[in-house]
Amino acid sequence: MAGDGAGMSDPFQLPASRDEIRAIQSRRKRAAFERAQRAGWYAGKLDGIDPDRLDDPEEWAKIPILDKDILRQWSHREFMDRLCIVDNTDIAEYWRSGGSTGKPVFYPRTFADVDYGMLSWRRAWGVTETPPGELAHICFPIGVHPAGQVWARGAHGAGVGVLWAGAGNAMPTRVQLDLIENIRPTVLVGMPSFALHMANIADAEGIDLRESSITRIITAAESLSDAKREKLSRDWGAEVYDVFGMSEAGLMGGEGHAHDGIHIWTDMYFIETVDEQTLEPLNDERPGMLLVTPLVTGHATPFLRWNSGDIVSLHDGGATGHRYADLFPMIRHAHRTAGFFKVRGINVNHTDFEDFIFADPKVNDFQVVLTTAESGLEDVLLRLELKRGAEATEAVDALRFRIRQAFELAVATEVLPNGELGKDFEKFMKAPRFVDRRV
């Protein structure tokens, strides 16, 4: 591929061995470093770093860490001036950053970046052992955010057919359920929150998705906790695979059938972990902050040591016995985020609370709304949709009791008709399950 500067003779083939991956990394790290030297933001920041010693961890660690807080200080024009190193004529498309809050960043991608992006997404079908001839229902948002359209385009290279459904704001959820019933795709590809939302709407309509044609669900773009995975598997009667990527890099890896971690394409992305506080390198099974250097998808914007914001541990391998597992190491997410709410002096982690609620088989979906009462006291309203047939008073009373025991938090509750939350969630790329309206 043009602009690689290093790499495999046939980029659509997996490397032959881990030794070959190390050699590829060495060449591509040097190429990425040299591209970064051309970017305005790195001016003076890479001086004194020996490009011949980048495989030395101490030398590599001299490179400054880049994160989204830096990028969000800039206008788009400032971003392009400081980090983009190609002309407009070299840009094939722009990829929007993910997330539900903050100012999005639009990343330019060269034609070479897009070609390698297709390779990274094609590998997702391989690691999940999705064979050619399957039909995938793509319910990621389809637009300037890359997830939906790149999944669909990348599927063709793996011989997988696609339904370009998009998210609920593009095609209503009920219409998507009809599409699944009539066309009978075998794979559902989307964010876990939307797959759960589809299951909730189906339950409200009396549709048993366990009898649908879907046998495999591939999720990305959101944290997939054990509770979410179990609920998805229970509601859809399907095996759930998680894959991992980011707009700043591409599709970076995925699970095998052992579901014990994400195998990262380390010939395409150099990864490392550092201590959250000291930023000292870890690179072992201790949880740390994940840093990513795109080796082949940074021709326009050469990011080095990008702070992804994920807390992960690194593992040499896992229990899945196929070629991807043999070649590529794994990360395991700690499922810890900075997301929490503090109310009445109590800190409640979003992920912990979400897992707790979704572990209740009588709950379809929920939203937490924080408000300030006229008295000045803080209130917590838990808006709920319950499984069809559940006795509301009994289910809600039991849930409130368990919340008080687990989180020492008293909550008010509101039981909604099934599908009500989905109407709100479909307006957003990621479901806003925690809303702070306090004054």
C-alpha cells in the first residue's frame, strides 16, 4: 500500500509469526516517528530522541503522550495546522471521534489510511470466526463517524453480506426488527446499548428474539461488561463477541470464541500500558492506561502514544485456539471509567450501577436522572422499563431495596411504557443513561 514505509508484501495476509510482527513494528515505529517529526505540534518535542533506538522502551517513553484534552482546545483549523501533514488532495475522508459528550474531533484519513482501515475491519470477521456467506445486520450509526459505514464496507472484503440499516435515528427500531424477521440476517453488528434497546422493543411487541435468525452478535464502541453480555445473550439467544477500536486509530482487535480478551493487531497498532498516576511504563498484567500508536493509519495525522482513556491489562495470549490468538497478544478491559455521580456524599460509578441494574432479569432498560428539589436536596430518579409480564410494584420494591443495600442510596422510581426510553436514546449516538439536571 502506498505510504506504508514498511510492512508486509501482501497487507491482506496475517504476519507469519510474532518474530515477524516485532520486525514489522520496528520498521513502522520508525516511519510513524518520522511522520510525526513533520507535524507542527511535535516541533521541538521529539528533539533528543534517537530514531535508531525506538525499540528501547526507555527511549520510546521519552515521546510525549497525546490525549483528547489537548485536541479539544483547538478549532478544527488549528488541529489541521498542528497535526495534519498532508495536502487536501491526499485526504480520502474524515472520521468523527466517538463519545456522547464534549466537542467531537474530525480526523482526516488518506487513501492509504482507508485501505489499511479496511484491512483492520476485515480481520474482525476473521477473529470472530464469521465465515464468508453470512449476512450481517449493521445497526451502528452510518455517517461521518466511521463505525457503521466502515463495518459495512469492510465486510465485503471478507465475503460477508450486509444490511446497511444504521442506528434507530436512521431506521426506526421497529422497522429494523421487521427487517430481521423478513430477510433473516445471521449476525447483528452494533453498539451493545442499541442491541439491548432492540431487545426491549421486541419484548414490548411480544417478539421473542431467541427465535430469530441472529446467532452471533458483534459489539463495539461501548464497554461490554459481563452483565451486558449476559443480558444480550439471554435476550437474543446468540453468542456475543466484543471488538475494540477507536476513530483515532481504526479497528484494533477482537475476541475469539473463548471470550477472554481482545486480541490486538500489533503489526498495525503499537500498544503499551502506563501507570495512571506516574505514567511509568507497565506493559504487564497490572491494569494501566492504554497508549496507542497507529503504525499504518496515521499518514495524515501521525499520533504517537495516544492516550485512549481505557484502563486495560496486557496478556500474552488466551484460550482461543486459532491463528489470531497465536499471533496477537490480548488486552482485558478493567471496565473502569471516570464516569460516576456523587449524590448526598455518595460516589456511584456508572459502570457498577449499570451492571447492577442489568443483572436484574426483570429490567429491560433504565435511566438515572439527578435533580435538585425545591428544598435544595438532591434527588435520584430511576426511570425503568420492565420485562413484559413483570409485576411492577413487586419488581420495583425489590430493586429499590437492593440498591439501598448495595449503594447506600435511596432512589425514587418511575416505571415507563416499554420503548419510551428508546425514543430518547435514539436521538444520541450513545444512550445517555445518566443525566445530571442538578442546579
